[in-house]
Amino acid sequence: MATVRLEGITRQFGSAALGRTTTRVAPSAGIADITFEVPDGEFWVLVGPSGCGKSTILRTIAGLEKATSGALYIGDRCVNEIPARQRDVAMVFQNYALYPHMTVADNLAFGLQMRRVEVQKRQERIAEVAKMLAIDHLLDRKPGQLSGGQQQRVALGRAIARQPQVFLLDEPLSNLDAQLRDETRAELKRLHQQVGITTIYVTHDQVEAMTLADQIVVLDQGRIQQIGDPQTIYTRPSSRMIATFLGSPPMNVLRSVYDDAAFQVYGQRLPCPEPLQAKLQPIAGQPYDLGIRPEHLQFGAKSGHLQVEISVVEPLGREVLVRAQLPTDLSAQTQDIAFQCRPDQCPRVGDRAYVTLDLDQLFVFDVETGKTLVQ
Ligand SMILES: Nc1ncnc2c1ncn2[C@@H]1O[C@H](COP(=O)(O)OP(=O)(O)OP(=O)(O)O)[C@@H](O)[C@H]1O
Ligand SMILES: [Mg+2]
């Protein structure tokens, strides 16, 4: 086991890497100035939209991609010049990368064989891992004879069987069906609690990020936006992008203007809580984005802060997810707002109703930069 430390890691692609500037290659392609340290045995999750650089970071740590600049340490050792196979990391790729001519059993055994683990021990380890991932009935098949989800579990099993110093997992559950995904996620967490191997995990899935991570690293356009434990990232996001990325349904964002101790939201007036008033005074009269999580909207009263028109109701069993629109007579744009309610309160599509906002839970974001101004 080992710490993993990145100091100002940058990896540029295309002509940017050659020092030329061009309008063809976005300057954000690749990753820039990535700095973080994963302590020994911790589980860190990298999240962010497609193309933000998650795989590039993992591939650089694995040694499959060479950093343009910066330093990378695994344990006390700077590994910039150390080839991939000597780094003692196991990576599960987004596209599995199994050996197509080998059986599942041989794929699982490959890393152990390379490390000259004795046959008896090898077989025990493979049996254990195959059982855990429910692929023990597939050991004699070749990867081409497996479904996507099965291939993904074999790839995961191959990494787990090796017991490396560091695990690098790139969306390892993305091809599993919902139930297997939940089970394997819990299994991964249990496994990490038992074995405690330093793990860096890439996902699009905010539930995986929230449930698995000791720390979450949020990326956008090749740069780190925020690092924090899941609860901090959820309750104190540093920008609109992060606020709307984590949470399902995501945080509602309403364009509004603050004036006269109130927010004007699409022609409706929302009183501004007193502690916020002084903070907002300097930008009074200018538009900004008001953020509120669905769980901080109350529905069902005869009156409330905002009047909405119900557009979609989605029963989920324990609760109903309601999507509504603010009536926007003066503007061609529609403004959606989502919240949950109890099944016995379920409105009908087309109803006009009121929602009440928990005004202590408001966020205010800068329209241009998306930065959190007030929370
Ligand atoms: N070999 C390459 N040559 C040129 N550009 C590349 C190369 N690899 C990645 N990129 C670019 O670098 C950026 C980051 O890519 P990366 O694969 O790390 O994103 P990602 O966050 O893993 O996305 P996804 O969630 O879609 O897998 C993207 O703009 C991508 O197009
Ligand atoms: Mg990727």
C-alpha cells in the first residue's frame, strides 16, 4: 500500500503540447496543474463531465500517459521515469482491455503469474475473487463469449486478484445492470474496508462518488474545481457546476435579481432572509442564479413562496418526483423546478400549486463564472 501524490501534473495533447497555439485544439484538452495527495489506504473518487480529464489522470498515474510537466509520487518514490509495469498499480479500464485469446481464469491469473505467485495460492485467490464477483461459472470462457457486464467483472477481478499497492478504477461498474451495479458497489466498499488498498476511482455516477469516496475530486475542463469529503462537496459546493453535478434530482437553479430585500424570480417576489441581505447589497439590481436543492422545497400548502405549474409527475413508490414550471408570461423561456412530495400529496399535470423554499438553504451563484457567492 502507498500514498499517491500528484504535484502540478499537466498533460497536453495535440499542438498545444508542441507549444503552438491554434484555434483548432481547445487549450483545455488534457489536464492542467493537477495537485492532490491520496493518503495510504484511502479511497478517492474523481468526478466530472465527459472529457474533463479523469481517464487522463488515471492513465498518467498508471504510467500509460507521460506527464508534460509535474511530478508523480507513489509512496516516497518519484515515478515519472518508472515504466508502467514497475509501478505496482492495477488499473481497470473503461473498456476492460481483457486478453481476448485467454480464458476468464487465465485473465484473472495473469497478474499473479507475472508475479510468480505459486499455483496453489493462485488458484485459491482466483476462486475467491470469481465467487465474489459472481463469475465463477464463466472461468472457462473467452472474453468474446461474455456480456459487457461480465467482461467488466472479469477486468475488476483481474485487478483485485493481484493485490497491488494502488488500484486505479476507470468507471468499473458502468456496464453492469442496476442491481448488479448496486451489489458490486457495496462489494467494492466492503473489499476496501477489508484490504484497505489505496484506490483512485473514476465515475460519472454521483451516487458512486457519494457512497464510496473518502474524498471527492471534482474536475472540469482539465482542472480541479474542488476537493472535499462527500458531505462537504454536497453541502458547500464552490460553484454552480458542482452544485448541480452532485445530487439527484440536481439542485434547482433559478435566474433572479435581488432588489428591495427580495429576489425577483420570473416576476414572482421571494423575500430575502435578513443575514443574506447585507451580502447581496453590492450586487443589487444585477441578475444571478439562485440555487435550492429539491429537498429544501416544501410542497402541499395552500400558499407559498412560488407559484408553479405541474408539468410531469414521476411516482417512485416511496415518494413522487414532481417537475414543474414557473409561469413565465413575460419571457419565452421556461424555467423548470423539481421537488419530491409524498404519494398522497401527488398533484396532477397542469395543476397550479405553491412551493415553499427553506430560505436558510439558498445558494447564490455568479451568472458568468458560476462561482458560489453566498451559501
Ligand atoms: N490521446 C489523445 N490525444 C488527443 N486528445 C486526447 C487524448 N486523450 C484524451 N484527449 C483529450 O483530453 C481530454 C480529456 O480526456 P479524458 O479521456 O481524460 O476525459 P474523461 O474525463 O475520462 O472523459 P469520459 O468521461 O468521457 O471518459 C478530452 O478533451 C480528450 O479529447
Ligand atoms: Mg474516461
